[in-house]
Amino acid sequence: MISTVYFADFKATSRENVPDKIQRLIEAAGIMDIVSKDDLAAVKIHFGERGNVAFIRPPYISRIIKAVRKNKAIPFLTDANTLYAGTRSDSPSHIKTAIENGFAYSSMDSTPIIIADGLRGKSEVAVEVNQKHCKEVYIGSEIISADALISVAHVKGHELSGFGGTLKNLGMGCASRKGKLDQHSNVSPKVKKKTCIGCGSCADHCPGNAISLDFADSSSEDSSLAPILIHQTDQESKKTEGKKRVKKATINQKLCIGCGECILRCPTASVNIQWNQTIPVFLEKMMEYTLGVLKNKKDKSFFINFIMDISPACDCMPYNDTPIVRDIGILASKDPVAIDQASVDLINAEAALTNSCLKKNTLPGEDKFKGLYPEVNWERQLEYAEEIGLGSRKYHLENIKTLTWG
């Protein structure tokens, strides 16, 4: 099956500016078909980490909201809290960052921001998917509760997935903290003993009572060593004389429920994800999460990709590097796989910008994302998404031409 992906570049005239062109694009692509009167419509975006300015410009989002309101739907802006402890790891901080980056109530046509997984990333729904890696996935409650879903993604490079577009915006971006941890790691987080200060904050807030504080040898250079318990003979005490024994956190993997709360609570960033997933498994899990996000949204989901400010790394970074290619345009479709495939194809057709960090595969037609991350087979996310029925990699590109006078 061949899906249709609609495309508009950033050319503008006195007859039609870019926001007007965006509205014409998404209406041509059928956004009005997926929102009805009184629908609670989730507009899933990335608000941008503080210090990163590559996120989609607020006036563009405002125009998408305007289109949703034409059918008397009720839109809200949303994203889920992050797994890492940044400026979007809890709802108050997340909303504050969004407002600082221009997504204020007044500038968004009086549209509220509702963080999908609640105050601390625990508000979730377990969705049954019965796939190769996941029997169920954990999605932010408000995403599941919404009547319609509009994904608005900024296409860019990504250090784990090779690139990020619609599929990552949904699979990773809509997952609760537990869901994000599930995608990233097969086992519980691990404590870096060297930097742990034994404050107990992680243990105090662990819902599974999986964290204990044990005495350990602070001089140990091996952060993976088990704690040296205080029960010692006199001879052993002489050996450790002069070494300060301090309490360090230890996570019991059998009791750990994988919620990621300890990662957020640690003041010294000593609780870390174990990056033990192979890249293909990570990508496949992310697609299974996307399947869970869209499970109850048949004919009620719509996808928009902005191919601009194409930074080499994720928008979760507190900075953005020089774009790897020029600004290309905006895509819209009802097929999440086709829109990502079209986005990659358009980027790879370009020549790399000479002042970017991309030094390999810089010519038109060469794989820019392989040039950035040669160890990542980014295509696996699209292959697997097609295999599990999320959409088609085959597409027809429908060009929305710029309006001119005469």
C-alpha cells in the first residue's frame, strides 16, 4: 500500500506566509477528518530543553491549534516528563520550561499545557500490545484519554535511534517514566558509588522499597563493587584504617519496578540508566510503544514533521549544534511510517552544510544519519514499524505549491 505524504517548503510570498501555508498543508492532508466537535485533542510536541532552541517555533504550533479549533475540537498541548533529571522531569518544571520557550497560554490561542504522565511521571496506562519484546506498554494517561492525537515532531539526528521523527515523538515521547526506562534498559538503574553521597532521597521515594543504604569503602575506585559492610574483624579494621566508611545507595534488582523515580530524585546524578539494550532491540521496543500510543486512536491520529534546524542530536540536550543540512519544509500525513521515511529521504537528498559536525556522507544522496552515527541502523525502526502494522514505507509525495500573484 502506498500512503500519501503532503509536503510544503518554506518559500513564502506577500500572498501567503509560512503559517498560512502550514494551515493549508495540514488541511489538504486531512487534519479535519480526525477531529470532531468537542473532541479533546492532544497536540503532542517537544517543548525544548532549556538552552536548546531547535524546537518547533511557537507561531507554527499556534497555527496548527487554529486548524484544530475550526472543527470545534478542544486542543491541549502535551508531552510526557523525561527520564533524566533535566528541566522537564516533573510537571511544574516542564510547564515552566515550555512557557520560557514561548508556549505560553496567551501565545497559544488560550490553549492549556497538560503534561501527559502527571506530576512526577507516574500517571500511566498499561496498554496491551502483545509484541516480541513487550506484552504491555506504559503510556501517559492523558494521551490515552484524549479523543484525538496530533503529533508534531521536529526531525533531527539522535544518538541512540539515528534519527528522531514522528515514531520517536510518539513511542518515546508519550511513554511514562516507567515506559521510558523499559525501552532503554532490561534491568534496573545502577548507583555510581563514587559520586553517591548517601543522602537517602532515592530510598525515601522508592515505591518498591528496592533501595537500601549500606556502609561502603569511599576509597574504592571500582564503582561497581558491592558495599563493604561494617562487620569486620580487628585485622580487617587495620587494613581499612584511614579509609572513611560512608553509606551508599544499593538497588535490589529483584524488588525494583523500573519506575525511574530514583533517577529523578538523586541530587548528584549518581543513579544512572544501564545502557545495556542493543540498538535494534531499543528501536523495536520504541515501535511497540508507538503501537500502544495509537491503539485506541484508529482514524483519530494525524502526523506533522518539521524538517528544519536539523540538529545532529536530540532536542533533550541543553544546547543545539549547527544544522546538518538546510531547512527543507513541513510534511503532513495520516501514516506515521511514511512521513518518517519521506523525511529521511528528503534530508539524505541534500548536501551537508559545510560548517556542521557531519564529516561523512556529506554529498546529495548519501545517508546523513549513518554519517552521524555509523553504529546505528536507523532503518530498523521503520522496518519494524511496517512489520507490526503501523504504516507503510512506500509513499507518494504531494507537493503543496506556494501561492503567488497572477
